[in-house]
Amino acid sequence: MAYPNTKLYIGGEWSDASGGKTLDVVNPINGEVIGNVAHASRTDLERAVQAVASGFKTWSATSAFERYKVIRRAASLLRDRLEDAARLLTTDEGKPLSESRLEVNSCADLLDWFAEEGRRTYGRVIPSRGVSIQQYAVKDPVGPAVGFTPWNFPMSQIVRKLGPAISAGCSIIIKGPEEAPAAPAVLFQCLHDAGVPAGVVNLVFGTPSEISEFLVPHPVIRKVSFTGSVQVGKHLASLAGLHMKRVTMELGGHAPVIVADDANIDAATTALVAAKFRNGGQVCISPTRFLIQTNVHDEFVDSFVKKTKALKVGDGLADGVQVGPLINERRRAAVESLIEDAVSKGAKIETGGHRIGNSGFFFEPTVLTGVTTEMRAMNEEPFGPVALVKSFSDLGEAIEEAGRLPFGLGSYAWTSSASNARRLAQGVQAGMLSINHIGLGLPETPYGGVRDSGYGYEGGSEALEAYMNTRFITHDAN
């Protein structure tokens, strides 16, 4: 399949940028330019705002049941086009084809879930204090929205914004990932072919700061959603706050994993190796700080390292590959720098720790033991294939370390004790905690963080609430 250049999708039509400007798309397997993506100009952004305003008028006046049918149709089309979308996703972003297939399927599942929830955005009648008075609350779509999405999950992170928006009756502009634009274009074509009216969904690419500085304060836009770094998220949240815009922020994490000495170590390491090195560790909820109780520390490390060494690294399109390249040279250099810093301060490399080859952006799955809180990797999100292992003696000590950093997105724990599980559930301050399995990110469950990891949710029924206003109406019949 030839790699397609990606255009802008505005007002129901695909188009080049008005000035003809494009950005190169680089294949992380070999570092070669494989195509380009249109770079939106100010004129294109103004056109997108006009389109999203017009789309909102049409879509908000469409019944929830009709919206449901269109969105479900798009989900079905996406499943039909699974293989093409997955191969483009792997080509752009590098993750193994098996993971890309899972991402595409998850997008269809998310669309189905949000479509169903859109049919159930009930208001309520409130008993009044007078017989002639009626009181009720209604839910209305908040208005045109804008979503800023990252490259690490170039399709599903779009759907986590677009899905609840259009299910609630909003229209939306998505600022897509320039590093991985082709698979998102497949998603938008599915929405187009399913019959989503012109202007309801729009896709632009370009310079992130230029797009955000124009769209976030624009009076047409009433809702902002962003997934990305804490620093950028805080800036956009403050910008939106100046204009009283609704905001959902899914920001960075540094996910702790607490393994108690009564845990099933084999089950824990099997699940955690898969979760840690999924997408090369380039996942906001990737397990990162492995806090292992002293009595099982060595057993855990032996098992975890053995399973890490067995992972097959390579071209994500090749059979059997479990770990692909990092997205670019900047990310690989950042990971390398964190490891070098840790080793210089006493950490031990149990496996990995080095670049692989001279072509592409590959890096060995890495396990470090003997880490301390003075090391940069224990304070900065590695966002790469690095597991940091630290021992603890008492569960309270582990809970304290889990909450030491200002992040609070994903977290994990393994224990066979119901008492420990309750203590962890109460003590670990994160938006999501998964105990004895990897259970985060399902369509029907809340997905989001606390503290510096953001606020608001992009899963479950909570996701739609962010795109709706609740209005109270009272009427005296006398």
C-alpha cells in the first residue's frame, strides 16, 4: 500500500493548505521521509472556525437517536477498514502491527460506547415546593470544541475527544498529530462516509502553538480538550480560563507500581512487562516506578528481566515483533540521557540501556535497579522503554513514594491481601488505580488524572458531561 499524503479536512472536504505548505512525515523504522501532511495557515483555521460553527447549528438540532445511528455507522466502517488503518498507524508511529490493530478496534469500541451514551443524556424533573410550579434540569451541548491530540495514540486519543463531543451534540476541530497523520485521516473518512454533516468534525495540522493561540481564545470555541505534557497543558488551561472555556486536561504521568510480598510474582511480571513496553513505553499510563517489597524484590527482578530479554524488537510490520522504535531521535536521546544520569548516580542496568543499530530510532527495553529519588528518571516522565525498580520494606513507605511526585494519572498494584488492596485504594492518590491486572482505558470507565496530571475524564459517562451544560428551568403555571 502506497503511503498517502494527508490533507486538511474542513467543512466536509479534504483540501491542501491554502498556502500549499506541508510538513514531512518520517518513518521511525529508518528515519526516512515517506510523505507529507498539510500545514494549516491562519486562513485555513478561520475556515475551520466557520465550518465548526455551522456544523454545530446542524448537529445540535439533530436528535440524539439520529446522531447515534451515524456514529455507530462510522464505527462499523472503521472495523471494515481495520487493516489499512493499522498498517498506516504502524508506518507513522512505529508500534507493532498487533498493537495498531488493537488501537483501531478500540476506536470503534469507543465510538459505539459514546454513541450509546449520547442516547442517555437524561435531564431530570425536580419536585417543587409549590403545586403550580414545575422544576427541571436539561442538558445541552456546550458548543463547538477543539481537541489537541498527541502522536503516541494518534487515533484513539482523537476519538476520546471527538467521540463524546459529537455524541453530546457538539461539533469539534481536532488538531491532529503531525508525526502520525495518515491513520487519523482514515478515521475522518469513515466519519464522512457514515454521513456526519459538513463542519461537525474537522481535522487540521500545523504548528501547535499557532493553532492553540488562535483557536483556544476564539469566541466560537466553547470547550478545549488537550492531551500532552504538563507544561503545555497548564499553559492552555490558563489561556482557556481567561476566556471562561470548559477544559479537559489529560497530562503526563509517572505511574507507580506497588508489588507487595504476598503478590503472585509470575502473574505480575507477565502483565507488567507487556504493559511497560507497550508502544515502547511511550504511554502516559505506562508503569514506570516499580516499588517492590524487599522479600520478593530479587524474585521480581529475575522474572521481569527474563521476560524483558525475551521481547522481540524490530519493524512493527514484521511478524512477531513486540516492541518497535521510538517516535524520533529527540525521544531516543532523551531516554538515553535519563539512563546515563541514573547509572552515573549508582543505578544498575539489569538489561538493555543502549541504542539498537544505526537505522531508525530503536532502543533496547531497559530495566534499572538500585534507583534513588535523586535520579532524573525518578522525577521526570521517561516516556520510553525504561523500568525503574526500587525496593521498600513497609507498604506505607511505598504509598508515600507513589505520591511523592505531583503527578497522579495511572497507578498499579499487586497483592493477594484484601486488606492491602483496601489500603492501596485509599492511599494511592491517582486518577486511576488497577490492582492485580492491567485494567485502565476501557470505553466504559473513567480515564483521567488528578493534581498535575490534569482534570476531567475521557472515558465512561463522565466524558460526555464535559461537553454538556446543565440548565435549570422553573415555571409557575399560575
